[in-house]
Amino acid sequence: MTRRCPRTIQRSVNVNDCIKHAKAHLSRPITIAAAPHVAFRKLSAEGAVVLHLKSAAYFRLNELGATIWGMVQDETPFNEVVSRISSLYEETPAELETEIAQFVDELASRDLLTVRPLS
């Protein structure tokens, strides 16, 4: 069963800048992983919360964000995350790829995810 993809995070920055920067992830193969200094707590059906242990800042993720977070506990190729999410939601892989790239970019900019070139 597929469902409509909810937005993973609320954006408080210029969306066009966010999209342009996130598309850089699409042009090269990368791996993504949860940063070691982040704690994760799944909330019932509402998503999850991640806590940056160094700054004590916390961030709420919706269901899709929590699903992605669960996939990146170990280094995971970006295209594998997109492929696995594509099997769960109705959007085209290209639409999901952009949304996931924005999510990765946002969390990496907050030091919650690590992004490395795929070796």
C-alpha cells in the first residue's frame, strides 16, 4: 500500500535556496548516517524527536522523517534510501529524491546527519 508523502520537516528558510543546495546531493553519490552525538526517540504514530547531545537542541520529525532516520543509523547510500521510501509512497522517485535531499541537507546543516561521498 502506498500513501501520499507528507513533508518531512517544516522549513523556516528560503525554499528555493534549500532546493538548490539539496540538489547538489543528487548530482553525486553519497552516503548518509546519523551523527554519533544525536539521540533519537520514536513517538507513537506521530513521528519522532532527535536531540543534539552537544547543544541540547531537539527537533521533531514527522512519520516520513522518522522512517528515513531509522534507515540511516549506519552509513546508507542516498539512492538506497530513496528507493526504499519510493516503495512506501505514491510520489515519483524524482519527487521523493528532491524531498529527501532537502531533508538530508537540513539535518546535515544542523549537525544531525553526516554526509560523505560514496566510496
